[in-house]
Amino acid sequence: MNFLRTLIVLCFLSFSITETSAQVYRFKADSYSVVEKKDNGNWGEWSKFENSTVMITLDGKNDKVTVNSQEIQYYKILAYGEKIVTEDDDTIPLKCADLNGNLCTILIVTRKNQDNRKQFYINYEDVKIVYNVYNSN
């Protein structure tokens, strides 16, 4: 577990995130999109990206993620996944639970072919939210 935490911290350093001594990483979203699962079990279409000023905080020391949207969302990190590297993306998966105990997966994705654009996904069984984010000081 300590090895995975160390690996996650090293991965975030590659994102050029500051405040490493506190192990708190902040992202600022400039837009978001949502998709829901249809009754037939297939995913619908992603909504158009809407402007956003949401701040997202990943606190590795306390194993939590906070999304400061209009309704603040809190997630407990249950497991740190291994970084997934493909030709197009670098992805860091986090298995999480919200305050109601609902399980979700949070993905921090760097799109290599899109000037290393970063995206922050919150994936539930029936809905997915994606934020386009950048590092916040």
C-alpha cells in the first residue's frame, strides 16, 4: 500500500503539481460534461461541455477527494490503482466511495495527443462526470 501511495505521488509530480510536502493536490476545472446510462444498459451521449469554476482537491495523506461544486462532493479513497500508460493516455485510477457509501472510480487522465490535457472522471455505475482540469496553485 505504501508503495502504491509513493507511486501515485510520483505520478502527480509528473503533472507538475505543487505542494508535494503536504500531499494535497488541487485542480481547477474550466468545463464539465455528464453522461447517463439508459434503461437498455447502454450509455447515452455526453452532454455538451459547460463552463465550470469547480475546485477539486486530492488529499493523499487523508485518502480523500473533495469536489467543491455547488453541492460539495466528498469521496473516500479506498484503493490506489496502478498508473495505466497507453500510446494516447496516462491514467491513474482511484477506487472511491461517496458519503452515502456508493462506490465509484475516479480517473485522472492525461491526454498525450491533446497537449497533455488533463481530465478528472468520476464514474458511477449509472452516471459519469468528466471535468477538464488544470493544476491550481
